[in-house]
Amino acid sequence: MKSRWLWIVWKIQSILDAWNEYLKYNDHKNKIIQQAKFAHFRSQMHELSDALRLIWCFAKWVRIESQLFKKLFQFLSLKWSDTDQMIITFEKKIEILQEKFFLLLFQTNVNNIANSFILLTMSFDLHISEDEVRQTIKRVKADKALNISNISNKALQTDLAELTLILMTLFNACVTHEYHLKQFKKAQMIVLCKLKKSDYTDSKTYQLIALLDIISKALKSIMIKRLSNITEIHHMLSDAQMKVRCKQFMISTLNLLVDQIHTVWDCKIKYIMFMLSLNIIEVFNQVLHIRFLHTLKMKRTSDYIIQWACSFLENQETLLRFNEQMSDMHEINANILQRFLISLIFFLFFNASLIEKCKALKIKIEVFNFVNDINILTYDKFIEEICKTLSKVHNVCMKWACTHDATFASEKYEFTHFIRKSKKFDMMTSIQIESSVIKLKSDVQVLKVQLNMKLQ
């Protein structure tokens, strides 16, 4: 725990003393783990030596089973969501998984984009240096799974001295011509099952692990750093938006939330605080490219970043791999995948307008955004007023969702209260939220539902 805490301190402060302190405790932690492993091994051998039958079972396992590869999980059948029909063929399973992970976009009105006033974009240095390329390749872990091009990270790091100049020339050409290579747009997705699920015939119990081209990952890491630096220097995003930003991590979000709570509690007026947490589902598969690129322009992002992002998003291809079989390449028309690190900062720009709309209401609220999680914190003397405030903010979120083709998961809504003395208040008060947007996959219609969320 001490080692982890010092790592967080170093990430926040970025000073040499914090780094040296972390290395000291990390070495101490590794020694303790090594000693514990050695003691555990000796105790296990002592137990085996006491029973003759156990030592022979252990010897048999060493000779036979320990030399074999572990068998991967095999899912035999999947349930088709519309008919509950059980599918066993590989081709049909591919269709179900593609429908689950790579949804098509709905038709959304984007006419208001043409009437927007766009300021002149800022100019930035385009050139990628050799040092940037070298440091980016070095940061990647060497022994990771092979990607679709079968080029390992270790191979690049071994010949880095000879490849640095070549990669720098390639990356600068991509940036200068505002083009993301077609080979870089191909990815291999490994389908893995989520742990501790009761029904593995449902496609929702599976997740994807992306194996990307190592050269493409290096270029995207450089572009992430460029975009992140530009964002912080020119204050393009709100301070309430966290993740993939300098010195803004999960611990920063929690510290900000705790500070807000104690600030309100310390007031002379006895306020009560409530927080409504919203979650946007299937967010990375359904980002409207035209909306996202328009947001980058509104934030005065450099033209070369906008054009490169446009080229990056177009004509993405991927194949699915499971049960030791691979599907054909499948083109993804609407794609900012959550498996891509660059997708996180892209989505912060995409939903920046939602944070601005909520703050424009000029009511007593604070909004915290952690990628696709929207947390609305409000306070008042009366619970009824808080409920009205949260309902008003929720309506703004629903209108934004309609214009940006986003979907809020109503079943994941959470309503949290921060009250020192709960006996003084009616904790059975509920929020009446109307016109919650739900999109059905079958007929793609918008329903109006009424949600009663009891305070937990």
C-alpha cells in the first residue's frame, strides 16, 4: 500500500525525490514478496514430504500436466437476443458478437452544426523528434501478445537505434499529410469471458481485448501526448473532466468530490448534498464522427490534428478471435473503441458540450465527468428542491443525448446522499424523472419512461 501511494504521489508531483522514495519502497516490497514466496514453497514441500501419496501426485503433475499449455475457455453456444435461439455455429456467433460490440449509428439530426460559428484554429509545431519516438517505444512493455502484423514490441526495442530515424520519417509523413495508414487501422480482437457470470450464453458476459499494431500504438501515443499538452495549455476542457489528462486521475476525482462535500458541510447554513450518477452505454461504438470533429473545431484544435483524427476514424477494420478460430476482416463504420487509449481523450472532447450545458444552467450544481460517467452533485436546504434541480439537469442530459446519438443506461443510475444526520430528513423521497431516452436495438425507437429512484 505504501508503494502504491508513493507511485500516485510521484505521478501527481513529478519530482525526483518522490521517484527515489517510490523506488526505495518498491524494492523493499519486492524483497518481502520474494521471501514470502520462498517460505510458502518450503512449507508446501514440507507438507508433501509428510505424506507419501501426496509426493507421488506432485511428481506426476510435474512430469505431465505442468508441461502442457492451459486450455482456453471454449463457449459452445450463444443466445440470439431477438428469439432466444441457441447458436452453435462459428459464423452465427460472429454475427451475434459483432452486433453486440460494433453497433451501427442511428440517424441523428446534425443540421445545427452548419450554423455554428467556428473560431480560427491555433497553430502548433508539427515535427516529431527522434527523442519522442525513442522514448515512446521504450515505454512499451517488451513481452506482450503479438498483434496482427506479428511484429513484437521486443523486436522494435532491440533494433531501436536503426529504426528510430525510419519511424520518425514515417510518423512525420503521416502528420504532414494528415493521414493514418490503412495498415494501422487493422486490429485483432480477442473475445474473453467475464469472470463470475452465471449465464455464458449471453453475449453481454464477454469482453474484447484489442491487439494493435505496435508502430500504430507508438504514433497514437505521440498524438495523445500532443493533444493532451495542447488541451492543458489552452484550457480546452473543463477541470471537472478526468482521465488521460496531466495530474488528473481517479484519486483527483475523489479528492475533488470530498473537498466539495466538506465545503458545503462547513457552511453556517445546514445544507444537504445529493449526487446523481449517470452512465452512457455503448459509448465508444456510437460516437458521431461529425459531432466529434465539429467539437474539435469549436475548441480551436489544430487543423492537422483534426484531419488526422478524421483519417484515423474512417475505415477501421477488425477481426474477432475465439475458440482458436478467426473471423474475416470486418469494417467498422462507427468506431471509437474503448480498447484504444486515444479513444478516452477523444470522448472527453465529444461530451465536453454536455458539461458546458449543465454548468450553463447557473444553478447550485457541480458536474464531474470520468470518461462516460457523469456525476451531478447538488445541495440545498430541502430535499424537494434537490429533486427538482436534478430533474432539470437530467432533462438537459436527455436533450444532449438525442442530438449526439448517445444512450444513458437507466438501470445503472445511482442516487447517493451525503448527510451527517439522516434522521432529520425524509430519506424515502424519490425523484420523478420523465422522458428518459431508451433506444431499443430491435426497432430503434425512443420510449418515454418514468423512473422512481429511491435513495440508497
